[in-house]
Amino acid sequence: MKLKNNWIWALVLSLTIVGCSQTESNTEQTATGQEAVAGNKEGSKVAARKEDTKVILFFGNSLTAGYGLEPQQAFPALIQQRLDSLDLPYKVINAGVSGETSAGGKSRIDWLLKKPVDIFVLELGANDGLRGIDPESTYKNLKTIIEKVRAKNPDVQIILAGMMLPPSMGQKYTRSFGEVFTRLQKDERVTLIPFLLEGVAGDPELNQNDGIHPTEEGQKILAKNVWNALETIVIPEPAQ
């Protein structure tokens, strides 16, 4: 208040100023209190939102890890961007490890289940196939992983990324390998992405020089393939 700097008026209007000062003080205290309440409410909202945030764990090999690319170019990071753009309360965790087999994943999963998981995206098996591992062994390992995840998180939603092998691996083996994923879909009642690399596999423009790992553009297609399965889980149906 300007009168505070006018000592002459302060002497003449001391009582008035005291009254004004008290009013201002009360007003300031009220405003400060309102700000504190607003701040507390906002903080509570942030805390509540953080508490309500659900976790999506992507558990896979080099495809999930984004081999040869920056972490933000891998499809799990692209999924996070999509979720954020839709203001959906989900946090993506990329637990992809290059070279991981289903057996390696079975050994590693316990450590990752120390914290709750709401959606689990399982992307393993490709390295088993490329190494010629018995498909029955791959099936059992993936089944065990799914069982472990459910044991810790009974309400978890599980998405299984299906994989196919090139014909060079032999017709019989290729067929048996592909059946691993369709069997798991039926036996474990999981959501299946028929072929994670759909639209990318075999295209030189969408794969790195090794012909196996997607480029940045290829990862964008993988993200779309995953989103097709994930969308119905993360976006609630409109009320009837």
C-alpha cells in the first residue's frame, strides 16, 4: 500500500493506516492460506496421479531393446509417447536385453517382478528359433514366465508378441516354432500379436545392415503392431 511509504500521512492517519494494515494483513494471510490450500490440493493431485499411474513392462530381446538405435527410437519408447499424447496414466519400462532367449528370460524375470506390473508385454523366442532350440522348450519357458508374472500380479494383462522364422530354418521346424505362440494364446488366454515384425521383416529399407534388426522407421511399424493389441487395454470403453 502506497501510504506505507508516506510518513506524513502515517502520522495524520495513523489509526486509519493501522486499520488498513490489519485489513491488508488479514487479506494477505487469507491469500497465503488460499495459495497453501491450492498448493496442497495441486500436490495431492500430482501425488494421486503418480499413485494411479500403471506400469507396462516390455520384456524382450534386442527388438525390444532397440538394437543399433537410440533408446527413444525403440518401440517401447514410441508407445510411451503415444500414451503421453493421449494423457493416459501409464509408465513404460523397457526390459529388453539383446541376445536374450526364453531360458534367459525365465531366469531374469523374478528380479523384475519386485514391483507391481499392470500390463506385461512378452517378446521372447526369436533367438530360440534362430538357434534351433526345441520349440517345446521355448513353449515351457514362456509359459513359466507368464505364470510367474501372474503369480505376482493376479490382475495383470499379458500381451504376447508372436514371431515367425524364415523358411531357411526348415518347414517342419518353422511350423512348430510358430505354433508355440498360438498354443500359448489358447492355453494361457493372453492377447497375441500374430507377428511382431509384420510389415518389416524382409524389407531392406526397414532393417539395418544385418537384415534382422529394424531401423528407426521399422521400429515405428513395430510400435503400430503393438499398439493394435495394447489400445483396447489402455483406452477404456465409453460408458453406455
